[in-house]
Amino acid sequence: MFYPNLHKKSFFIPEEDAWITLKVSSKALRTINKKGITAVLKEAQKKGDIIIK
């Protein structure tokens, strides 16, 4: 059985001047630290993984 290492984290989006809370894996945290939260959200939206309203 596979249990991903998930963390509930808050991220600040400077373009929207807002905080969001996401449940992310350790690997996703490393990606966010490397690319930035805005780039990761745009990439995930383009792939269809998330829907941003």
C-alpha cells in the first residue's frame, strides 16, 4: 500500500494578494520551492490537474 507524504501548507499568491491552502506532497513542495507557486499553479491548470476560478 502506498501512502504519500502529504502536508497541509499555506502559500501566498502575490499576483492576487491572497493566501491559499493546499495539501501537497514532499516532492510537490520541492517543485514549488524551485519553480515558484505561480508557475506551478499555471502548469497544473494547463495540464488540467486543477481548476482555478
